[in-house]
Amino acid sequence: MRDNVERWVIHEGSSFQEIKNPENNFQILIKHAGRYGIPVEVFEPKNQPGILVIGAKVVMKNNQIARYLGFSPEEKKRFEKKVGDFCYSIQAINKIITEDGKQKVGVYVVLDDKENINQQTMFEAIDSVSEKYDKTARFLLKTF
């Protein structure tokens, strides 16, 4: 799977870098991908061989991070549910994570039809993630 993904990315003329992550068989970061030219990660989880996950992370603004960190556990749960409901509405899997000292909302698309994972479906998924990233960023600005 890794060789195919790297070949497809090179064929499309995109640059990428490898990311070391012990949870994945491989993980790459495409620096400028999709319609919005955002950083997109592509990886194959070790516990799900043959599955390709494509995602992007929306970094919360400093004032949003400060507000989120000030939330009580109950307020955090409500916020996470609101984000989860929104992401469900745009057909994205989401995860709120802390990385590099920042709060981020990861939006992901999973390609699990092994017979139909090819260059076209991967780049369609990258475009889809790019769109979901933009919608999620706008949602956070409007509602948080």
C-alpha cells in the first residue's frame, strides 16, 4: 500500500514527507493538498491493514484553545459532542487532539474498499478532506 500511495503522490507532482508513528504501518504528510492546499496526512493503521485513512487537522486559534482549556469536564464533553455532531453531518470522522501544545480537530475519511483504493479514489478523498477541513474551520470560527 505504501509504495502505491507514494507513487501516486509523486505522479500528481506533490511533495510529501514521512512521519514516524508506531501506530501505523506508514504515514506521510502531503504539504499542500486538495482544493485548499492544506497539509494532509495519509496513513495505514497497523491494526487495520489494507485500510487507508486520509485526514487533516484544524488548529484552533489561541483564544479558542484558552477557552477550551478553561472548560470543566462537562463543558468539554458538550463541546466535543457539538463538534462530533457537525463532523457527522459533513460525513467526517473526527478526533479532538492535543499536538505540539495546540488543540486540534482532526477530520478524516477512511477508504476501506481494498479493491477500489487507487490513485483516483485517494485524490478524491484528499479533495473531500480538504473541503471538510475548510467547513470545520469555519464552523469553529462561527460557533466557538
